[in-house]
Amino acid sequence: MKKIFLIGLLISLLAPGLATAQSALDGTWKFDLGKSQLAKKPDVYLLQNGIYECKTCAPPIKVKADGEDQKITGEPYYDTVNVKAVDDHTIMQTDKKDGKTVITAKTTVSPDGKTARFEFTDNSATNADPVYGKGELTRVAKGPAGAHAISGSWRTSKLENFSDNGVTVTFKSEGDSLTMSNPTGQSYTAKLDGTEAPYKGDPGTSSVSVRRMGKNAIVETDMRDGKPTVILHMAVATGGNTMTVVVDDKLHGTTSQFVAEKQ
């Protein structure tokens, strides 16, 4: 379910700005998840014969679902995955990094199998209190006969009750540079001409570039080891109180849209 967690973490990565004495982006913003347009591409899971697979995770995950920590590679946020089938409709997942729990998640499929509810706690990219939240999945396709109810294709249809630290970000412009910071400990200062700059506090993002694309719009590119992972297209509406952010997730091949209000 890493993609779900990643949604909260993508919100904390957003970083718009203008190179003016008082940027339209300066200040603190809070995202309204009720106004989100979530990715249409479904996630695909399979839990059968004691093996759990997340086929659309990046990289894909395939581990024993025996309630024990299973080592994985290629994932910057955690290095073990623990999946347990609580019953025929519920699974628990615990992810750890260097032996420390960084993500816990519980997903329960409805009796009719058409929807699922999830709740999570995630501090895989925080340097303070963890991000937590809840949401809903809608089934797109069934899994194979005899598989656990979580098996099949699912689309995230709702995000709700996220902690404030997962939906809040602050920007400050000075000269031709923009500084971003958030409550979970991520930050950077980057020039608005596309020059690559260090990204601090996130194990999955090593650098960032920000380029001005108009009076109230910019494009941010987040990178891992020089390769783009997320491209963010951001624009402040007339009046300056609302910001729309389109998130192009290169790792998962998805596009989402979020709306934030200036606080």
C-alpha cells in the first residue's frame, strides 16, 4: 500500500514560488483533500498461497505473508515488509527501516468486496511526528478465485482525516530563490531558474529544481540520484488564496491534482 502513503508524502514535497519581494506563494498553505482529483490508474495486489504481491509498487513487492519481517531491496523508505492476513477481508502491513517501524497500515475489504477502507501511520520521511490518515479504495477488478479479498485492482477514491503535518507546507522567497519547509522536516532552497539544489530530510528525494513558468506558476522537479521521480505543476489563482498542484508521479505513471488554501 506504499502508493497510498506516498500520497501524504507527495503533498509535503510541494514547493511553488515567484522571485519577487513578496511572492504570491509566500506563507503557509494547507491542502484540502476533499478537493483532490486522485489518480485513475489502479493499484494491483495479490495475496494467495501465503505470498503477498504489490504489483504496482515501485519497485514491485513480493514477500511471504506470514507476519514476519521480509527483506526487500530498492526501496529508499523501508528495507523490510511484514504482511499478515488478519482474516479473509483484512490485512496488516508493517514496514521497517534499519529495524525501526516506519509504516503501519490496516486495510479492510467490505463484505461485498466492492470497496476497502484503510488507515495508516507513516514516518518513513519525517523528522518529527508521524503522518497519519484514512481513506477508501474502490475495486476496479477482482483477483483470482480463492485469493484473499485484498487481491485485485483498486483505485483510491477518498483521502480523509490526515494529520495537519502531512498537508501543510510553508514557502518563503528571497531574491531569485525559493525556500520550502514543512512540519515533517523536509526543506530546500533553490533558485527559480531550474538550477538543481539539494533536497533535505527525505530519503527518497536527493535534489530538486524549480523553474518559473509565468506570473503565478512554476514547475518543480524532484529527483533521486539525478533521475526525476515527481514533477509538480503549480499555479496560484487570481486573488492569491488558492493554489492548484498537478502531481506527475514518474515512478508510478500516475497524475493527481490537489488544492491548497493559504492560511
